[in-house]
Amino acid sequence: MITIKTKEEIDLMHQGGRILKKIIDKLSKKIDIGVSGREIEIEAEKLIKGTGGVPNFRGQDGFPSCLCFSINEEIVHGVPSERKLKDGDIVTLDLGIFFQINTFLKGDIDYRKYPNLKNGFHTDMARTYSVGNVNDKIERLLKINKKALKRGISKVKAGVKTGEIGEAIEKFAQREGYEVVKNLCGHGIGSKLHEDPDILHYGSKKYGEILKEGMVFCIEPMLSLGSDEIIKRGMAYITDDNSLSAHFEDMVAVTKNGVIVLTDWKLFITIKKVFSMNGKEIINHFGASTIRTEERNIPEWKMNRYRAKRNGEKGLAAAEQWCKDHY
């Protein structure tokens, strides 16, 4: 069953998603030659504890850790260990946090605004990183996988089918010389870590669930340098030919104005739309807590909109940097 989230619920998940993104960014700075997955996991647990949330991967289907730490041929569900990263490796950090809504809401909570998340909600995202010096083939794999995720996200809007997301990802990947790993998929997310619908990263825009305003789900294409077939080794799924694989995942919401990436400060596609809005429209679109109007005033947004129009892409880049500095 697909749950439709309210605007207030999406705003909460956006707050949780931004916290998760910040933690992933901090953990990525710890990745280096000689560092073990266990060291990264200890840091992840410490950072999560500081948010008021709890790790949500541990215990899922017997998974023993708070973090998925997948090295080289491990596509997903790698268990952090004492194995140390080597020069030329790649590693995927896949992390999730469960939050109670009173982490963000204080005082008397109107639970009628949070019918799906009154008992809390999950967040989930993944990124693949290179270790030390990697060759051009590996760098390109990561670059194309990241772009494939963005291609999929760009198709998210009310009225299209989930198959359009998969078709966009698969066609782009194939055009660049890669096959999508088909036996693993994205998923809905909310009060449960894995909800309907399944988000396939291949297929046709003719098929799948019709996207509706209020749907929240994870898109997470996985590509490899070789085979797209998988086998299980321990808890991890690996490529059947031991070729290196990458994995990029974001949590997104369908809104009446398009897609919002809940695990990214950039607001992705919607950032350019901001510069055609007035202050009231900005608040209505993104939510007051997202813009943090109690800390930042709307005239600053108007000034950045003006600079973007006056200076073109240079102005837009400056405005995006302002968003990053103040989110």
C-alpha cells in the first residue's frame, strides 16, 4: 500500500533528510587509505546519536550494523569490518536514520497533520567514493552513476509512471556503456524503511505506479564495470564477476510543483524555480521551516533572484552557494 504524505510530513522528512546528508558528508571526509569500515561505523553511530535519531539498518533482515559499507565488488549491504581501505578502492556509504517527530516538533503536536508518521519516520541515502588514486574507468563509473540518479530524479512529477524513472536511468546508462543492476531496486519510505512502491531502475514509461502528490520514495541506481548480475556473499550482494560497482541514492518527494530531493541541500531541479517566485510563494512551496524564515529574511532571496537574472549562470551559482551556506 502506498502512503500519501501531507505537506507537514514531507517538511519533517526534509529536515531529517538534510541531517542525514550532513552526516554522510562528514563520514566521507574520513574515508582514506588505511581506514577500516569499523572505524567509519563508530563515527556514524556517534554522529547519529547527536541528532536525536537512531540507526535504522541494524536488525533489518538480520543486518548487524548501523551502516552499510560496501567495498569494490560489493553492491549493497556490505558489513563494516576491520578490513582497511586500499589505494584504488571504491566504497559505498549507505546510511539511514529513524526519527521520532518530536525531535523536530516541540510543545503540543497536532497529530492530525502527521497521520502517517505519528510513530516516527525513516530516512535513507547512499553515495560511492573513491579511495586515493583511482583510474579513469573508475572515476567515470562514479560520474555516470551519479548522473544516472539525476536523470531519474528529473522525471519525478505527479502523473507520470514509475517506469519513466527507470527508463530514463537505463537509457542513459546504456548510452554511456553501462548496464543497470536489475535485481535490486528503490523503494517507498516513511513510517517503514521499505514501503511501496518499488522503484525499478530500468523498464518503460508505459508501466508502473502513477506518481501522485505526497508520495515519498528512494531512487538508487547501481552500475558496475562488468556484469549486472548479482550473487549473495554473507550479508552483501556482489557482482557475479567481481567487477567494481557503484551506488547513488536519494530520497525524493512528489509535490504539486515538481520534485524535492529530501536528502540534498540543493533542492535540485527546484532551485531554479525559486528565482521566479516571490517571498510568499517560496514559503508555500518549500515550507517555512525549510527556508528558516526565522533566521533568514526573504529580501535576501529576492536579491539573489535579481543577481541570478542579472548575471546569468554566474549569478545562479552564487545563489546556490548562498543556499548551501545557510541551510
